[in-house]
Amino acid sequence: MPIADRLFTNGSFHTLDPSRPDGPPADALASWRGRIVAVGSQAEVDALVGPHTEVVDLVGATVLPGFIETHMHPIAAGVMMSAAQIGYPACHDIDGVVSALATRANMTPTGEPIQTWGYDDSLMDDDRHLTRDDLNRASTNHPIFVRHVSGHLSYANDRALELAGITEDVEDPVGGLFQRDGSGRLNGCMEETAGFAVSAALPTASLEDTAAAVKAISDLCLSVGTTTMTDAAVVTPTMYAAYQQGVEDGSLRVRTQVFPIWRTAGDLPFRTGIGDDRLSIGAMKFISDGSIQGYTACLCKGYHDRPDVHGYEVIPAAELTEMVVDAHAGGWQVAIHANGDAAIDNALDAIEAALTAHPRHDHRHRIEHCQTAREDQLERMARLGVLASVFANHIWYWGDRHRDRFLGPERGSRIDPLASFTAHGIVHALHCDMPVTPWIRCSPSGRP
């Protein structure tokens, strides 16, 4: 064993090692070239100390393994830190949102777009989505584009719709919907892929701003003990460049894995696993459906308060299967966003087709969120070796509304079923989906 180059002492080291669950915390830790080489009593670790070992006195601090964040959107979160804050509790109603956007418009040169994120209709006193007319009240001189807190809906004012060339005769895209009012007029709310037309017409963040976002979220992660983060949707060359710049200049201070999204991954000359300990390529990301909160998650049984609505597929099932089989055959790990149980069926069908065509034992294919998984689906996941990355924050932020409004008591009381994943032997992890949303197993009313 090498002589340690750093020794951490006078701390309480909790290893979370299952082989020593009842043992006392370790007293010291030794590392060499950034890797832990020993954890134990002071006497055990002292044996690795040499004349050039740096000794760090922790003054009684507690040391835990770093947290691994398995699904988030760091660049989006970092960029939006400087945007107008229009989510709850900054705003309680639509008038408050309009006021915040109008204030930002007064600070923004005429004609420049205003983009922000975080609107949650179900937390607003008005209990409805934003409309183009609401956003026009904030400004008619700036294109305004607002993303829903879920990331699965968006809103635009007239200037933004005009900039994107969207007119009243626009057709709904595959996997999306332009909402209309009772008279058939576009109301400015766009579901899923419909919002891409507007976002594509707006300027994207510069490399400088994107790199600053990477640094901001990297620093934030370290401040709360997260030492690995995952960007679950990398969609532009600028995003890749910002992460690479962070490695080169040292501003990316946490281990990072990035997921290319399916729309661009086919053009990439690499696959899962390429990279190093600091920055690597993870799974290819697919989106099977939307969100429960937006009524766009694809359910077998209709929504509790809108039984005629089942949500819909963002990627049609047959197309999803074809793409997953192709990615799997190319050596990729896949990560499929699926909230509704019908979407989970589609994800499992695609993965099973891939494994049937090209058997691979340690594939580590994942379902992202996996919110409404049924018991029969859990049995199938276990059989196929499919992993679950679970957005358990649903329970705190939307649990009561899922139970009382969106899903009803039976389905709503078993969202994000972590105990069932464990019982079935399914490897699973938790994530925050930042900037969408602490880990807690009860809703605000205290119901589990």
C-alpha cells in the first residue's frame, strides 16, 4: 500500500460500509492521488504516514461519503438562477407573475427575449395555466417564454409566437399539443414538443453564460455534499463545450456524467462510458411521456379528476422500440423518461425487444422517474434487470395533489414505490431533477 499523500484526522468517519453496520465511526482517513487508501483507527492509518504526508485536522467534523445525484439539469438550473423568479413562493398568483415579468421587461432592451422557468399552476391562487394574454400584460415589446416547473409545458406571448412563426393554423407536432381556448384560438400554452418551436427560435445561452452555470451548480453541489452530478439532457454543442471547459479550467469541481438526448445522440461519434473520472458520457436519454402535473404523463387509466384524459406518448411506442434497439446494439446504456404506467409499459417493451435481439447481461438500462409503476411492472423490471432512477420529491411537492386530484387515492398513495423496488430487488436511486425541485417520504399534509 502506498504512503498517503494526505491524512485526515480528528474526525468522525461514517463509511456506510454494510460489512461494519454496528461498528463505531472510524477515526482517520488516508488518501493517495485523490483516492481513499485506508479508513480506520488512528493507529491503523498512521502506518501510512510519510515525511511528505499532508495532515488535515478536521476538528471533530463528521465525514460521510459524497452524495450522487443521478438525474438533474445543472445548466438549466444555473442559467435560470439569474432569470425572473416567477415560481412559488416568490409569486402566489398570476398577477404576481405578470408583475415580476414586467419588472424584468423594464430592465431589458426592447426586443430582447425574456426567458424563465418555474411556474406551477397548481400552487397558484388562480389554479390555472398562464396564457398569451397574461404574458402580453407583462410586455408586448419582448418575446416572453416561460417553462412550467415540470419542464413539460411552456407558455409564450404574442411576440414569442410571432418570432417562431406560429400562426392559428399551426398543426400539433408528434408528442405535443398547442392548447386552444373555447373559441379555438391558440392560448399560448404548449405541451411537450410543441414548445420546441418557440425555444428553437430564441437565442441560446452563450458559452460564457453556460460555463458560468456549470460552475455555479458545481459549487452548489459541493456545498451540500454532492460529489457526483448527472446532466440528464445535453442537447447542444455549447453544453458539451461548457463541461469540457469546466474540466480544463478547474471550475467543474464534481464528477459529472452527461446524457445525450435522443434527438442529437445519433450524430455523436462516441457512446456510454467514454471519458474519465471527472467527465464522462452516460446513457442515451429518451422521453416516453410527460408529467402527471401537466396531464401529459401517459396512463392506462384516465386521470382521477379528468377520466377521459390519459396523457400521451412523446415518442410513439413503435418508434421508441426501434430507437432503443438501435442504441442498445450500438453499445449505449439507455435512460427512458416514463412517469405514467402506460409509458413504463412502452419503455419495458422497448428494452425487452433490445435484449431479445442483442442479449447483454450488464446493460444497466434505466427508467427515469418510474412514478406510477404497477406491481406487475416491477416484476418485469426485476426479470429484465432494469434499474429505476426515482424522482421521490414528487411526494413532498405534489403528493397531496397527486392523491386528491391527478391520480386518486389508490394510485396516488403508491407513487415512487421505493419499498416495492427494494422488495423486488430492483437497483434504484433517488434524484432531485433540479431545477424541477428535499428527499422526504411524506406530503406537506403529513400523509405518507
